[in-house]
Amino acid sequence: MNEPTQIFSEFLGTAILVLLGDGVCAAVNLKKSKAEASGWIVIAMGWATAVTIAVYVSGYMGPAHLNPAVTLGMAMTGNFSWSLAIPFMLAQIAGAIVGAILVWLNYLPLWDETKDQGAILGTFATGPAVRNLVSNTITEVIGTFVLVFGLLAFGANTFTDGLNPIVVGILILAIGLSLGGPTGYAINPARDLGPRIAHQILPIKNKGTSDWGYALVPIIGPMIGAAIAAGLFMMLPL
């Protein structure tokens, strides 16, 4: 595919990813939602299936990174052109903003019913269970390392045609269930930054602060984790 199509595929895929992923967070967090308080398992399953569907939607047009950390890891290992890295990342962030706005529209009557500022922010962006920026960053490094190293390992394997997005979804599910508790497993700078920007600009009653003091954690941590994963992968004999 040509470069503009690939860039658009990152925008579209990330928009779908955030629409479905933040959508499940809204379903669980917002008052009077039919899925209110359905819990972490539902969120983890929702994000896993969101990634799977988003990869299917965008994967026929491009590599379906949908994540600046993945783009970094793929570029470092020579699986992707550095010249497209910044356009991909910008498209991913823009898509994430659009996806978050669509979540707001989808749940429009429910925002006024929700008074908990943390629950509202949590439908958009991640946040720590216990706030310790160093430990929170380490958690994001570990989770993203598993993600990017897993994706690189998948690329070295052979799967039945069409199966790869499902395997990626299982990887996301495993990370969410096993490693996501401390920070909500952003493992994707665009997934957190785009919706956080949307939270900042949208006219949501009772929304409170967008917590920009935490916002660097789900950006820096995933990028470090991706770089470590790519570096280790390149060191291993193939």
C-alpha cells in the first residue's frame, strides 16, 4: 500500500481501538450504564477484543501498529521505515482523539449522571492505583516490553492466514489480566494521550482535572519498554 493509505490506516485503526476500548471503560464506569460496575475482567476482555477488531479493520491497508511504542520497536528492528515513524505516531494520536470523542457521543446522556471525577477520567485515560511515578513508569515499561517483544516473536512465527490479530488480542488480554492492575496498562502512548486531550477539551459536567501531572508516565514508560524489547530481540540469535 502507498504511504498515505498506510498513514490513514493507523488513524482509522487507532480510532476504532479507542472507540471500543474506552467504550468498555465508559460502560463499566458511568452511572446508569447497563454494564456499570461489571469489573476488571470485562475491561480486560473489552480491550483485547478492541485491539483484535482494530487490527482486522486496518491491517489490510498497513501494518496496524496502532501504537507509537510498537512503531518505535518495529523501526528499531528494521521491520519498518524510520521515515514513516513520526507520521504514523501523529496519525495514531489523532485517531485516538477521534475515538475518544466518539465514546463521549455514544454515552452522551450518562455523563451528567456520573459525579465521580476519577471514573470520568478513567473512561478516557489511565491512572495509577497507587501513585508513585517511578513505580508506575516501571509497570508501563514491563507491560510494553511484553507487548513489543511478543509482537516481534509473533512475526518470527508462522500463523494460519487471518489468525494473527486474534493472537495479538490474546496477548493484550494476558497483559491486562496479569500486569494491568497497578496502572491500567496504557502500554500505548496514543491510547492515553489522545483520550486525555479529548477529556481536556470536551464539555463534560463534573469531569475535573485531566491529570497532566501523570500524563508522561504512559508516554515515557511504553517507549522505554518498546526500545528494550527491540534491543533484546536484535541481540538474540535468529
